[in-house]
Amino acid sequence: MKFVFLCMGLVLSNLFGSFNLDSQFANLNSSSIKKEAVKQTYLSEPLERVIDVDDYILGPGDGIYLNIVTANQIVNLNLFVSPIGDILIPVVGTVEVDGLTINNGFKLIKSKCLEKYNDSNIFITLSKVREFKIKVLGPFEESGIYVSTPINRVSNIYNQIMTKNTESTLIDKSIVNIKDLLSKRNIILTRDGKDYRVDLMKFNLLGEDTLNPFLRTGDIIYFNLLDNHITVTGGVKSPGIYEFVNGETLTDFIKLTGGFNYNADYDKIELIRYISDFETSSLIIHESEFDNTVLFAQDLINVRVKNNYKEHKLVEITGQVVSPGFYAITEGVTTVKDIIEKSGGYTSIADRNKISIMYVNDIGEKGTTEGTKYFNAQAFHDYAHKSYNINELNQLVSINSSAQEHTEKILDYTVYKGDVIDIPKQFPYVQIIGAVKHPGLYSYSSNKSINQYLNDAGGITDKETQDIFIIKPYSGQRINYNDIKKIESGDIIYIVDKIKYDRRTNIKDAIQITSGIASTLFQLWYIYFIITGGVG
């Protein structure tokens, strides 16, 4: 029983002790102190990473959560750094923390608390990040005062400027859009009387904090507008036009473009530089000189590339082969026959007498039926231009063969990167159209002559016509039947219908012709009359 009374006494003693300490805090009535018994408040703003206690500088507005544990009491306090840079801790007094890092500031607070409560445990953390105003200067409408925090970088201000400018241009069309005008590489940050250059483009590539530092109270940022530039072409990952930065070397700049491509000839970089207002000179820079080559405004860097360097050259074969797809070749050496063999040869339904090859043109695109249509629709300069089918796009047309003799020759053709070979299905029929009694499809036989096919179709309906053509279906070629040695599967036999004119048509045509001649004679007489003044 005595033990129970002893425990109850200790509990009551702790409760009264805690009440007395809380009463002391309440009596201070300071506007810079927020007392909480248990509740804690923490930063809700998204962080780039955990705040570095040796880098973050404390200042007015920062929230500090203080926990004091003694033998007989626990105190939890939410404190804020006052506008003059100190915090007021009840009973302990004020502690000057402005300008100190979190690590040093917390050490000082802990030291001051232990002076008052030497037998206590002190726990401290940062509960709120302050906001402050900074000056943003530059020759644009959006310059002025901006609100920031110590966990914001210069890039955050840049983005705020862009957002504000976009909103303004939507409301007022007279306001200039500065999206492509505001510098990202020559930004000046003034801090404690010293100027630092900020390079957001290089920061995005390298991620170095010094290129895009976190902001502090009192910072001033000056944004330049774009002026000088450097152009890079050829074998780099991101060729284009870049903002010039004074003192940058060729090595620095190549890093900015993402580095060389695998096929770059980086030991012979051409540097074209203005030596006067309108005159340029060309320099060849070797790899050993990159670090010592300082770039000037308006320089042009041309990184040469090795032609066909480690490039896989592929052709595609489609249609009736065992394994259609892409196959590696040696340009100018590998033949069509080689590709067919690589693909496993013909299928059982392949037409070995027909083949199509689609060659690529000089601008790297495959010839297509659309390209052919464009060509057919274009205007021709003269009869020679039209008869020779001169192609304005320098686009190679496809090879289409429907004849066994021609196909056998094509098999020995060499192929080049991007070519497409197609093997069609066998079509064991011959089509007969035109002036026959029964046009349609007829079974193909290699032993049949044209006359036999015509007999199968019931014969020619117009005995006077002699216009019989064989049309090759895969190429569309039209050949007079007298020039054909053999009918092949898929061929089209076309017998041209004879066009007849009745007497009425002939009379009508004669009248139109006579009227035309009379009209022409009258016009000539009228012109003569005007010239001679009616004298005849």
C-alpha cells in the first residue's frame, strides 16, 4: 500500500511541475512564440531533395520545432525566427540565428537551453521554410519583385517570369513574348556584393549546383536578353544554334551539345570564324587543341562525320519467301539472288518468273506509287521531256518484272541499303479482255499459244481488228502480240475494240470541220480589211 501511495505522489508531482512550466510560458505572452502541447507542423512544399543542414541559411520566417525533455516535464514549442533574426524561447531568452546554417543555429539553440535546463534533452528540427522577396532585373516587362524561398533555385524565378509573360501576352497582344529572347546562359546573380554567372542550360546537362544556385535573402538576379550565338553542325548529339558565353572553350561547348556522335570525326573539327565584318576564315582544330581553343561570338563549328561508319546496311524482302524480313548486305556486292537464298528460298506458291524491287532515291526515301502518280501529273517542258519521262525529284522508279527472261537477269542485280524486294504469289490464270465473245479468266498452260487462248474465249468479235496486246500485270507493260514469244501466267490478253462511225457522225464531223475553216478564213479577211483600210 505504501508503494502505491508513493507512485501516486510522483505522478501528481510531475503534473504540477509541468503545469508550473506551462504557466511560465503562457505569462510571457510573446507574439513571436507559438506554444503547442503536442501538435507539430512541417513543410508541405515539394522538395528537390533533403535540406542540407550545412548549406541552408536560417532567416526571418523560418519555423523551428523545439522539444525539451527533463526528468519531470516535457515541453513542445513551435518557434519562428523573428523579423530581426532571433527566436525567443520562454524562460531561456532570445537566440540570434539569422545568417547561421541549420547545423550551427541548432547547436547555439541547444547550448542556450542547456544553460537553463542542464539536465534536459533538447531536440530541434526545421518545421517551416520561410518566404522572402528578391529583385529581378532586366529589359523586359516582367522584371520587378518576386517571392521565393531558400529551396528555390534561379530556374524557379526564370519559370515564374515565363509563366507571367505567357499570361500577359494572352491578355495584351502588344506585349512581347520573351520565350525565345530571355537568356538562359548569361544570368547574373548578385549576392553579398559579388556577381555570379548562372547557366541554366549547362545546369540541365551537368546538374552542378553552382550553375543554378539556391536563392537567399537579399539576392538580386539580372536577366540578359539573347544576343551573340554559336552554331554547331554535323556529328554532335544536338546540333543547332546556342547562346554564346564568354571564355567558353571548345571542350566546354561540345559537352553542352551532348557530346559527339559515334560516327564523328572529332580529330578534325572545322572552326569558321569572322575575322572582319564580312570575311571569315576556316581553321582545323585537332582533339589535342580542344581545351585551349576559346570560342568567339558567331563562330561556326562543323564536326565532320565518317560516311557509312559502322552502319548496318539492310534490305527487306517480302512476299512468297520462307522467311521474309530484313537482311544485312554488302552494298554493290550482295545480289537479289543472295537475299532470296538468305530468306530460305521461294515458297511453294511463289511465282518465280515475277519480281519487284523498290529502290530508294537520292534523298533517302523509297519510291512509291504516290511518287509515280505525282510524276504522271506534273507538267512537262517539251516533247523530249515527256517522252523520256524525266523525273524532277530524281527518284528511282521500281523495277517490276513479269517475264521469266527479265526476272532471271534481275536476280543478278546488286542491292543497296533500304531496297525492298517483293516476290508475288503465283497466279495460274490468263485474263482475256476486249473484243472477244467470252472475256474472263482462263487456266494457264505453258504449251498454249495466243490463238488457242482466243479460241477458248470464243474468238475475236471484230475480224478487221489487228490490235492485240499482251499486258504484263506486275509492271503494266503493254507489248504487241507479234513481239511475244510465250504467254506467261498472269498475263492479260487485250483485243482492242474497233471504233466505228455511222453516217450521221461523219456528216456532223464534216460540218464542224467546214465551220471551223470558214470561221478562220473570215478572221483572216477581217484582219486584212483593217490593215488596208478597206482598199482591195
